[in-house]
Amino acid sequence: MLTGVSTDCCVLSTALAAADAGVRVTVVAEACAGASDDDHARALDAMRLYAPLVTVVDSL
């Protein structure tokens, strides 16, 4: 599970690095926040492109 304060920076970079290493991660969208709502949404959309290694869920 992956959560964090900066969806568009720390969470995104951690999730993509994990996917590049072949590690499956789940990002909990409601437990993350971006610099703005738009930035948060764009980061989640970018991470969804890495499915099935990165899964984005709304909540647990």
C-alpha cells in the first residue's frame, strides 16, 4: 500500500520506481493529496497507466 502527502511528487515517483523494479503496489487515492486537486487527479491518472503493477483504489 502506498499513501502520502504529495501525490504528484513523492507518491508518483515511488510508485513508478516500484513498477520499474517489477514490484506491485496499490495506491490509496483518499489517503493521498496533491499540490492541487487537478495535480492529484493527473498523478493518479499517470499511475493508472502502469497497471497491472500499479493499482489505484479510492479507499480501503
